[in-house]
Amino acid sequence: MGKIFLLMGKSSSGKDTIYRELMRKDEINLKKVVSYTTRPMREGETDGVQYLFKNEEEYKKLKADNKIIEERAYDTKCGIWRYFTADDGQIDLSDGDYLIIGTLESYCYIRDYFGKENVVPVYIDTNARTRLERAMHREDKQENPRYDEMCRRFLADEEDFSETKLSEAKIEKRFENNAEIDDCIKEITEYIAQKIR
């Protein structure tokens, strides 16, 4: 029986880079799960690669058919944008192991849906100063930097990944990503390899 490894951490903790590197590791051979969104496709995105793009009606149909495993909604200036994981056949635990990027909340929903013995949390822990420096560096590169949004995300993550919530979700293992990301990736790769043996 395969496992779902759910990669999570606060913003600017290095999740996207770690995810890309883990997906390249032949020794753990993880499969990708593409999440859904109702937000408009951005320039350079491809349906089925970054997300599976659905409209509100398609989302409602999946919801009515009890296919939504977990979801998050954000009230934006352009309306409500939904991000969700659906039971659409992408995950077949009899056919391998999977890697998903998510939030602490999505981890809990996916764990409860597939069973705690089948879902393994991979929590990336990065100190606040390092995260702020990375976030500032990333925002500085944007054509229209949104420092206000950067700060909002930073503060929201402090609440969403509070020690109380981590404890309630029984997140005990942490992977430090404060200095050399390669060391963090190596440690996670070895951890996953042990879990899938």
C-alpha cells in the first residue's frame, strides 16, 4: 500500500523548491497530484500542470458529487477563488506513493479521508528572520511588489502553523531549512525512503 507525503510549511520556507527536487528523486519515485482551482489561469500556466482549472459550476458539481477532499477559499478583489483537492482517480494507493504540497488544514482533511496510516506529514520549519529575508528578496523581483500582501501572509502563517495547531495535528517531525536547502532535501529524501520500504 502506498503513502501520501504532504509537504507543508509557512510561506518562504522553501516548499516549492523542495517539492521540485523531491519529484526528481528516482530512489523515492513519488507521483504528482494536481490540485484544482477556480481562479483564472495566469500567463505561462497550462491546465493540468500547475493546477486543473475549473469554473464555479464545475466546482459545484464536484462538491455535489462528494468528490472534494479538502478546500480553501480566498475572497479576492476578483471574487472568490477556490483551491481544492478532489477524489478524481489521481490517487491510487495500490499503485504507488504521492507527494502533495498543502497547508496544515489540508493535511488534516487528507489524513482523515485516506487514513492516518496512509498520510505522512513533512513539515518544513524555517526561522522567521530567514523567511522574511526570502520573502523580501522574492517580492523585490516582482514588477509590482505587494509588500502588504507579503506581510499579511507572513502573519497569517504564524497563526495557521501555531505550536498549538501543530501539536493538535500531531506534527512531531520537523525538517529545518534555515541554511543549506540541499541538506534539508537530503534529510527528507532519506525519511521518505524509510517510510516507503
